[in-house]
Amino acid sequence: MTIPFDIFAVEQLILWLEDNLSTESVIHFDNEGKVDSAIVLAALTRLLPQQLDASVENMNKYLIWNPAKVSSYGGKADNYEELIQTEEEQVCSWSSIINTDDIESIVIAIQNECDVDIFYKEI
């Protein structure tokens, strides 16, 4: 596994831990509940801040969404402005933020594997 993929995995773990803590989830880092999520999050962010910051700085940030899914729930998202308006009106999020240096490859992979159209906008 290469460093960018290792960093991506750690980023996803950090996001999961942050979500776990913010929602006060009963799910812990380990199955027995002996390792507190807050301790793991603190350790990861203390050990890896420089690597994470450096990798993200070299990437662009994009908002991606599936307009057909938004439409199936009564919203419009054929462009960025419609997406934002629908998210505000429905008080929800139909989009995801990703950092990448190759958005086209990600969009193509999602479309090929899921057989859906994905829109994106650099933010």
C-alpha cells in the first residue's frame, strides 16, 4: 500500500472517530469497549498532523452528488445551485466532500461500478 492510500485510510478512521464521539455512539474503537474512541482520536491526530496536512494541501476539494437520487426524494440537483438550494430546503445533505488530485478517475469509477451519474464541483 502506498503512502497516499495509508493516509486516506487514517483520514477515514479519524472521520469515523470524530463522528463516533460527536454522536455519543455506543460503538467503540474495539469490540470490547476497552479502548476509548477519544484516546485513539487524540493519539492519531497527535502522531500524524504533518503527514495529513501535507497530503491534503496537494489535493483539490470537490463536492460530489447523485442528481437522480436527489430527484427521487423530491429535490433538484441538475447543477450545483439546485443542489445547494435542495439541501437547504430539505435540511439535509445529498452531497459528499472529497479531496483528490484526480476527480475524473473517481467519478468514472463510481459511474462504472454503481451505474449512476455523478456530478461534481470544485469548492
